[in-house]
Amino acid sequence: MNQQINLYQPIFRKQQIIFSAQTLAWMALGLLIILLAWSLLISQRVGSLEHELERQQASEQRAIAQISQLRDTLPEQQPDEVLEQRLEALTDRRAELRQGLEALSRLRPLADSRLPQRFDALARQRPHGLWLTKLEMNEHDDALTLHGRALSTRLIPVYLEALSAEDDIRGTRFRQVKLEQSDDELPGIRFLLSTREEDAR
């Protein structure tokens, strides 16, 4: 007697995570809050360093004035070594503060990024029957790649036209538009919209 045992369980079937427009909107809000907090932290840090630099500069000016007065009263061949060492230390401290300010100034563009605005623009455009499954954005070169599903190929031009109405997306050139038939139980097609040419390789 032969007996067959079915070991297949639906729980082991690979599930595809689909982000709804509401989820994308919440993600955009969270990202915006993080960037605002980061911008505030950087601004506070820069302000503290600038205040410290001003204080050190004022102290340096007082030290230079004191050295000038002492030089007028002391012989030329007997400079005050203590004051010279203090002036050298203050000069080194000033150079360190300037380097810190330059490093923080390079971080400021992160707080001024357009990523939150572009994220909100994508979240606002959600045609019925079309949704995004993956989103890739780059703040340095404005690269944008959208992966998603659509119930019909006719929704893709509609979606692109809707995106062109957004100020933060208008003018973006999608160099790759790729459509594929669904290879799973979900209806419709899969699509890829990208501003990068190498995404199609």
C-alpha cells in the first residue's frame, strides 16, 4: 500500500512585501523628521564651534596686545618665552576650530537635501491599480529608480504624466522604462522606471 504525504505548507511560500501609498507617506514623514533633527543638531554644533572660535579669537587678540605691550618694555634680545608659547598654542587651537567648521560645512548639504520633497511628491501620485514595490533615490546626482506593479500597461503613461506635474519631479528624464509580465500569482505587470542607463543591464 502506497501513501503520499503532502509536506507543502502555505506559510513557506515566499511573500512579496508591497508598500502602500500611505506607508510611503509615513516613511517620507519619518525621513523628513530625521533630516530636520539632523539639520538642527548640525546647526547647534556649528553655532557652538563658531562661538568658541570667536572666544578664542578675542583671547588671541588680547594675548597679542599684551605681547606687543611687553615687547615695547622688554629688550629685543629677551622675548617672553611663556607668551610666545601661549600665542603658538592659541594659533594651533584656531587652526583646529577652522578645520572643524570646514568639516561641518561639508555635512550641511545633507540637511538641505531634496529627498524629503521628492519622496512626498512620489507619495502624492498613486493612480488606482498601480503601486510601488521599491524606491531608490540618490541626493548627489538626483538619480531615481522606481520598481512597481500595475494592473495594466496603460497606467504607466498616466503615472509618468502625473509625476511631471510635481515640481520636484518635473524635468526628470527616465532613460529606462522596462515592463515585464508577472511571474507570480499577482495580476498585472511589473515595471521599472529609472534615470540611469545601467539599470537595464
